[in-house]
Amino acid sequence: MTDFFEGIAPVRFDPNATDDLSFRHYDADEMVMGKRLEDHLRFAVAWWHSFAWPGGDPFGGQTFERPWFADVAGDTMEAAKMKADAAFEMFAILGQPYFCFHDADIRPEGADFAENTSRLDEITDLIGMRMEAGGPKLLWGTANLFSHRRYMAGAATNPDPDVFAFAAATVKTCIDATQKLGGENYVLWGGREGYETLLNTDLTREREQAGRFLSMVVEYARKIGFDGTILIEPKPQEPTKHQYDYDVATVYGFLREYGLEGEVKVNIEQGHAILAGHSFEHELALAASLGILGSIDMNRNDYQSGWDTDQFPDNVPEVARAYYEVLRAGGFTTGGTNFDAKLRRQSLDPVDLIAAHVGAMDVCARGLKAAAALLASGELEAARDARYAGWDGSDLLSSDLGAIAARVEAEGINPAPRSGRQERLENVWNRYV
Ligand code: XLS
Ligand code: NI
Ligand code: NI
């Protein structure tokens, strides 16, 4: 037990509340399209931003003071355990059903691989006990293959095979830990799988290394009977100048090249979609259409800064667009809504952490409910169907150019343009959101 969140009561649903520590829209048990809201949204708290991030930016270091941080408690297992206690105390206040972690978030870095592994085992035993005592479940685990200096030139795509080996061994231990805790997904975000300069980079080799690495991950997960979903999280750049898993389309091409399109799905992050020059809903719609929509990292970027600012979502219409695509694709299966979001560095107080999640959960609940109402009304879908109705029963796609030309001439086909009705559909959208 810690006293970090002392005095903060469990968050309750109260539609009339005026404080910022109550849910006014997120009622976990509310039925939406035949399913509890909690089971639609499947919220997860991210260990790294909430408990490990010190509040730094490129111009200044730590602003947060946490009793488990190294400057107070040392980079020790005792500190890691205190951090885990505080995490489960926050989970009890929020009542969200899931959490996510990287190995490096939950244990201090050891002297070598063996010590990293034994520390991971010890801390995941403790986390497992806390989960059994009524804590949330694990949405996904992952390996941090980007912070330590050994990974400065990449992990799977490193020019040094020893780094590839260290990364592969580490991922093995993280899949083991995820399976041990009943994790429903395993995520790979290749933060440094990219390059700083083409002047020293062999793209062909690096792509082959990444392809073999991912194949090994899939082979190992299946071998040990891990039945969760393996997810790649696309991002176009940052920290590297160029990241290979640029966006959903690029990841899909990569999966096809290595025959993994039936094995691996994507974890799509709002901020990464924007960095790639897309919208969140574009990435979601494309992934759904390709059959690889897995999970989402919910956050938002500042539209002026051009960075992955990882802010908590605060924009209901924006979030509604995303959930419309998720619902249209049939909703999450093993995936969920992970708040890959961090406080602003001036938000120093423990209560800021709670309020950030409460507000974000409410924004997502409003967005999902609006999207569900619109989807249930069928208004957009009817318009979409009507737009393509001419294709019903058409055999055009199994024809050929010669036959088509003969037919166009014989039947005097002379198409008349029709309105795309965009503004009218935007009006429909705005009646629901
Ligand atoms: C960073 C990523 C990271 C992944 C997990 O930009 O979003 O937080 O979600 O490694
Ligand atoms: Ni991110
Ligand atoms: Ni992320």
C-alpha cells in the first residue's frame, strides 16, 4: 500500500455530477447495441505514461515527483514494487478493465539479460497476485526495444547481430510474461526500427531482418500456445527520422511480403495516424477493410506542434469518427482502447492523473454512444449502399476490356454523374454527434 492517491475515492457514474472526478457519460453497465459499454470500449491504462514518465521534454527534465522514482527510491526492485502498488491503487479508483505495460516500465534494468529476466519474473508474480485480488486484466504486454542505448540503431533492424539476438531474447521473455498474466494481445512497436540517414543504411537487409524477427515472434507465440493477438503498431517517424512500420498500408504490404497477414493485426494510435498525414478514422477504416484491425491507442496530438504529444483525448466528434469505424467493423474482439496518453508536464498532482483518465473515458463513451446511435439508425450505411447499388448483380468485374467495349457500344452506355451528397451526409453526422 502507498498513500499516493490518498483521499481520492473510487470514481462513480453520476450523470448530474459537476466535478471532474465522476463519470457523467461512462456507465460501464449501460447497454449499447446489445453490449455493455465497458465491453465495447475495453479501456486500458498505460503503465509507462502514468507511472514511469518523469514529465520531461526536449528542453527540460523531470518535473514529476513520485515516491518510486529513482531520484527518491533508487532504481531498485523495491521502487518497482511501490510503483506497482500505486498502479493498482489507481486502477481501483478508476475501475477500468485493463492495463498495458512494457518490461522496462515494471522492472528496473538489470546488469544483463539474465537479471532482466529474473526481475521481470519477480515483478510479474506480484502483478499477477494483484490481478487475482480483483485488479484489471492485461490488454497487452510489450518489450521496450527503444530506450536503452544498445537499441540506438534499432533492435531487429540493427546492423549488429548481437543486438538482434538481445532483442529477440527479450521479446521471448515478454511474450512469456504476457502469457503468464493472461494478456489478450502482444504488441510490437518498432520505435527505432527505421533510420536516421540513408547514407549508412541498407534498407534491403534491415527489412529482411525485421521480417524474420516478426516471423520468429509468431512462431514462438504459437509454439507456447499464446492465443492472444499479435499486433504491430504503425508510426511514420519519431524517434527515428523514418520508421519502417509507417502506416497501416505499409504494415499490410510488409505482412504480405512475409506471409503474416493472417497472423498479425495492427494497434492503431491516433497521434501516429496524424503524424503519417492521415486521420485516425482513415487508418481504422483501412485496417478494417484489410481484415487487420486489432486494437487502438487512444490519445491526441497537438495539431500545431508536429510531435507525437500523446495528450488525453478531449474531442468528442473526433473520437466518434474513430469508434464509428470500430463499430462498423464489428467492434473489438481481443483489442481495446489503451490510453497511450500522458499528462502535460505541469500537471504535477496525483489527482491530475485520475482526472485525465476520467475525462478521457467520458469523451470516449460519448463518442462511442454517438457513433452507435448513428450506425444503428442505418442512415449513413443506407446512403453508402445506395451509392454503390448499381453494382448489385453486375458481372462487370469478371469481364474483360474487349467484351466491355462491345457492351458499352451495343447498349449505348453513357453514364450520368450523380451527387456524392457529402454535405448532406455531414448534416446527418452532426445530428448524432
Ligand atoms: C510510442 C508508442 C508506444 C507504443 C508501445 O509512440 O505509442 O507507446 O504504444 O511501445
Ligand atoms: Ni505513440
Ligand atoms: Ni502507442
